Amino acid sequence: MTPQFITLEGGEGTGKSTQAKRLATTLEKRGIKTVVTREPGGSPGAEQIRKLFVEGEPGRWDPLTETLLLFAARADHISRTIKPALSSGRWVISDRFTDSTYVYQGIGRGMDRETIRRIETISVADFRPNLTLILDLPVSVGLERAKARRSGEDRFEGFDTAFHEKLRQGFADIARRNGDRCFLLDASGSEDEVAELIWQTVAKRFSL
């Protein structure tokens, strides 16, 4: 079976990290070797950039600097982690990818979409996920969950509620415009319910 690249997207506290691991476990039980990774991060160099990006005050970076940092990390992530894994026959599941940049830096922080697209073209060319699962949750619930985990990587949680509402709508818009690749999934159920919904979507998409 051809190895697939799957991404999980969504706002803060939607459960992407947990569900990425659960999906990997389900695939492994069916004999499909997987790699779980994340953005920003996923390779040694990209993890160093992540620390700069997710810690500190909300206004630490302007939107252009954020976008450049993200694509620098993403280029390293693709070349050192994602492509080698796919080439070795393993599926890759990533907590966030390029869609998050268009939503957070574009819609959320006002970065021009065409500028993001040009930076994307230079850094990662036409590399895209085979499937994107967008986890949708009311902003108030997501932020409450995010604050409860107290990871220290809370820079974006410091933005106001209006910012996070824009993010939610941005992800929904991406799902509408990319129906061939993206599925908008209700993440308000229990962890088990969301995991089952994700598995049904993946199994149907790849005939598992």
C-alpha cells in the first residue's frame, strides 16, 4: 500500500496531538508503520525554531517573521523527517502543516495570502498532504482545554477570543474550499468518539 501523509488541523485545544497518536496506534495494529510528528517542529532544526515561535508574549513576532520562521522549520521538517519516512514505506501523521499558516498568520494575523503562497512555493514547492482532518470545536471549549494542559507553549492562547473565532472560521473555510483533501470533523465528543470518527474517515478514504 502506498504510504500516505495525513495532517490534523484545528484551533487551540481541539485534541490534535492526542488524536494523531491514537490514529497511529490504530494503523499500527493493522500492520501499517507510522511516524507521528508535529509543526512547528518534527526535526531537530525545526524543534529549535519551535521554541522561538510558541513561547513568549503574543506580540513577540510580526506576521511576516512568523511566516518565515514557520516555512524555514517546515522545509527542514519535510526534508529530514516526512519525505524519508514516506520513502521508507511509513505513513506520516502530522499535528499541523501549511493550512495552519494560512489560518493563523493569514486570517488571524492579517498576512497577505498571496505573500504566504509565494513563500510556500519557494520553501516547499507543491508538497501537500494526502488527507487533512480539521478538528472543529467551540472556541471557549478549546481554550479551556488548552489552558488546562499547562505546557508552557501558550503564546497563541494569549490572543483574544475574537482572534480565535477568526481561526475557527478560517479552518472551516479551508475545508469548504478543499473538499477533495479536507474533512471538517466535530471534535466536541469524547476522546473515543472523536477517534472513531477520525478512523472511519481515514478507513473510507484509503479503503482500509
